[in-house]
Amino acid sequence: MKPDRVLLSIEQFISSGDHLSLSYLLEEVPDAQEIRSTFEEIGIERLKPVSEFFHGRISLTTLRLVRCVIVAEAAA
């Protein structure tokens, strides 16, 4: 199974109202704090504006991972 498919499943799980603790997943993401800040400024609804902000330097999989963690923390 591809990482993006797993992250989509996690997003669906969270949106259904279930709670997960996922912050440990960002320990190995070097730009996690910068990505978080960008999502806070631009919004978490869409990945493309955040990807464009980073000029494609950060993979969509990484952006999706950080977004999952943000959404999970907000739901907790």
C-alpha cells in the first residue's frame, strides 16, 4: 500500500470523529514546523497552495502527513 493511500485513510478516520495521537510521526520530518506554520497561514483545506508556496520542494506525501497531524491534534 502506498503512503498516500494510508494517509488518505487516516484523514477519513479523523474526519469521522475518531481521535489519534500522530505527532510522533513528525519527529523525522525536518521542515515540519515550517510546514505547520504555512498551513496555519494558508489553510489546511487544500495541499496545492502549500505545495506552491514551497515551489514543489516538499513532497505532497509530506504535506499530507503534516496536515493529518494538524487535523488530529485539532480533533483531540
